[in-house]
Amino acid sequence: MVCLFNKIGRLSFTIYLCHVYVINFLNSQNALTHNWYVNWTIITIISVALVWLIDKILPKKIGKYIGL
């Protein structure tokens, strides 16, 4: 569990940067609800998963330019 929090902490700035794009995408797809807690959970899970995937795929040389 501590390892998970360390990883999220290391990627937190990139998660912060990409969550706006996740919100915009979900809004364009009418995927958000009127319940803020459900929206927060969906946006957080998608943002963390997206950044984690990008961190695994992109080389470290490119990652440093996008906040990884």
C-alpha cells in the first residue's frame, strides 16, 4: 500500500495536469453524473490510470518534459 502511495505521489503533478483533459472528455461524452462523489471517483481513477499507463509506455527522456 505504501508503494502505491509513493507511486501516486511521484506522478501527482502529471495527474494534476491531465485531470482537466479527462473532465473535458467525460463532459463531451455526457458521462458525468449529478453526484459529485461519483464524478470525483471516476475522474480520479481514470486520471491515475492514464498517467500510470503513459509513465509505463513513454521513455524517461520524453517523460521528463511532460512532468513524469
